[in-house]
Amino acid sequence: MWFDACARDLPWRHTRDPYAIWVSEAMLQQTRAAVVVEYYRRFIEEFPDLPSLARASEDAVLAAWSGLGYYRRARSLHESARAVMAEYQGRVPSTAAELSRLPGVGVYTAAAVASIAFGERIAAVDGNVERVLTRYLGHEPVPGAARSGQLRLDAMRLVDPKRPGDFNQAMMELGATVCLPKVPMCLRCPVHAGCRTRGAHPAAPARRMLSRKISLALVQRKDWPKSELLLELRPPDAPQMPGMWELPEVKQGREISDSQLLTIRHSITNTNYYVTVYGLHASDHKGLVPAAGERKWVPLVELHNRPLTGLARKILKRLKVMPGYSGAGPSIMIGDVVRDAEKEFESAIFGN
Ligand code: SF4
């Protein structure tokens, strides 16, 4: 089987533990496997089994997920872990039908977990698999929702009854590594001989990205013996990342160029944010950084335990304010940040 010889070596492919497979499938939605690997390892290290996840606070779960985006996945996983403890005595349900009744578990995740962990003969059809099947069967490309019911039936007919989990993973792997959205690599494709389109399928239309400029403030104070950073909580009803902590925004028109630390680009769904970060001492920030929500002074050594937005985490790592970037420790004051940031500046401008 092509999958046995060519599949990438990914940590969740070395386990049959339904909980670990479930975590990996939740993380892999909307996110590439290469990005997920480190998050998966850290998450499983921190919450090695379902009871440990169910016992954890939401803040601890969001902190472990921080940077991966689409935080609704983390909340649903957490809520579902608690439901499994309460309703299934801690045993992950073994059928797609039962799994899909858990909070936030969709048809795809239920089928993926049931087939990979329990061997249920059911097809898991995500965006990658949809693309492979559409091309392989020669369907007209139409928006996902209109086609997915038919494609699921097609996939059910094709699924290997002896190795349904491996079949589903092979289809996902094919979509992620060979049958690529823009340029499918048909000459390397194991199903080339039977494919109706063989690369003649039109490329998926490029998603139109919006642009937005924002300015954020790194406000730091020394409250001996600790250094603290001012963070702001996103409101619980915010459409994106509710309940996550972020750097406060600088009042429009009040940017101060000589305290500029960093300029980066950050993408969230269909928007590219062009972000300028200014360094301010606690005594200077009032009037420049009006409060838009609940605020807190957080010791630098505690930053890694906070559920930070991906953008906040990226900025703090790049400025070496929190560990995870070239091994720097969390003890740098703004003057030092400026000097370090100058070195980083060129490579950081509009880079990810
Ligand atoms: S032959 Fe090409 S278009 Fe067909 S499934 Fe393989 S990679 Fe995709």
C-alpha cells in the first residue's frame, strides 16, 4: 500500500489510543500537520489522558492550545472530555454515531476517530479528501457543501473494509502531499492510472485576503522583584478568540515612532494583519492605550500559563519577552527588548 511506504512519520500515527487520535484530529482541522506536531506533543505531555484533560481548567487548556488558532476546537475538546467522563465512565465511545453526539464533534472527526482508533468501516471526508475524490472521479468542482453528501457516499464505496483507518489516513495524506490544491503531482500519484482528470482539473480559486493595520503596545513595569506586562482580555462575546489575553491596542493616531519595537504580519482566517508593536513604560501608557476590556499586570514568568492569542504569543516570543525563541529567558526590560528587536527588525518585517 502506498500509505505504508510513503506516509509521513507523524507522532499520532504511532498510537491506537483513541484519546490521542482524537486530540490529533481536533488539531488537524484547518491546520497543517507540520504545524500541529509540536503542539500535539506538548498537549499530550501536559494532558496525557482523557481524565487529565477533563480535570484541567479552561485557561490551562487554552494556554496549551495557544498559537494554534481556532480556539473553539480546544473548548469543544475540553467540553467533550468532561462529557465522556460523565456519560461513558471515561471511555471514548467507539462508533462514529456516538462520537458525533459529543459537543463540537463533527461528522468528519467522529468518522476519523472511529475508523483509526476502533476500525469502524466509515469514510472520513475533509477538504483534502474532497479534492482528491472530486478529481479522481471527475466531478465538476462545486462548493463543498453542495458536493460533500455525494462525496461521502462515493468515499464509503471505496473505503477498504480491512483497513478503514489506514484508508482514511491515506486519502488525507494523498490530498496533503500529492494531490495539492494548485498543482497536483500526478506523476507521483498512486491512483494516477484510474484518475479521470489527472491534473486537468481547474485549480481552486484563490481566497481573497483582506488587509488591516493595527498598533499594539508592550507595556511593562518593574514591580520588584518581578517584571510584569499589561495584558487585556478579549470579551467573552468576541467573534474570534473570546476569553484569550492579548496586548492592548494603541489609540489611533497616537503611535510614537521612536518606541517602535517590531513590525510583523499575522494572518487570521481571511485577513492579513500588519502589526506595529510599540514599547511603553508603565508610567507612559495612560492616554496612549485606552482600556477596551478587563486588564491585568501579568508577571513575565507566568506568561506561558496564560491563554494568549496566537498574535500575542508570536510577538512575545519574537521580542524574547517569553521563552521559546532562541532560548531567551523571561527577564528582559523594554530597553533590552529594543536593542534585541533592532537586530530582529529586518528579518521580522512582514515575515511570519
Ligand atoms: S492523478 Fe493527479 S489529479 Fe488525479 S488524484 Fe492523483 S494527483 Fe490528484
